[in-house]
Amino acid sequence: MIKQLANILKKSLDSSPDETRTFEKGKIELAKLGDVTIGRATLEPGWSWEKCVKPLVSTNSCQAPHTQYMVSGRMKVVMDDGKEEEFGPGDALVVPPGHNAWVIGNEPVVAVDFTGLADYAKKQ
């Protein structure tokens, strides 16, 4: 059975995100659409989860599940078990909790995330 939405929902991440969180070498902009939060991450060269977000959340690795579309830039992700992957423009990806990540090269990473940014980089 398909559940119909009562209303069409629209928000702009460009002009009026519901929330913007900044941290060293990065920011996320969030659009809250009912029960769904969609976020855009912009991560500058030199950003890594370990250096820029870990101090805020006090976990050993990123515990957010990410379902993303990479708009620009390149990112390396290494899982706690050692598996690794590199992502770039046009890639759609799912990364489960338990990872570290960093920007590769001199171009900022811009990624749209559908599952992992609602509580991302909130001070604990």
C-alpha cells in the first residue's frame, strides 16, 4: 500500500535552510520535511571527520549512516574494519555507521545526504 502525503513539501537549501551547522573546514545545511531531513554537506580541502567532527561528538568513529549523492569533490572513507572506498562526482553511496572520512585533493566536497545529517556534528 502506498501512503499518500497530505501536502507537497518544499524547502531551499540555497536560500533558507532550517538549520546550518558549522565546524572546522565544513558545514551542513538541513531541510526538515515532515519526518525526513535532507542535508547538504560542504567540506573544504583538509577536512577529515577525525580532525573536524570527532572533537564535537566524542565517538571513536562516525556513527551516522549516510545515503548520499556526491555533487563535487572527492572523498575517501575507511570503515572501522579496514574496508575502504573513494567517492567522487556522480556517485550514489551508502556508508554504514563506523567509519572515518576525509576530503581528497584541493576541491571542496559537496554531497546531498538523505539519512545521516539530522544529528550530525551536534555537540555531545
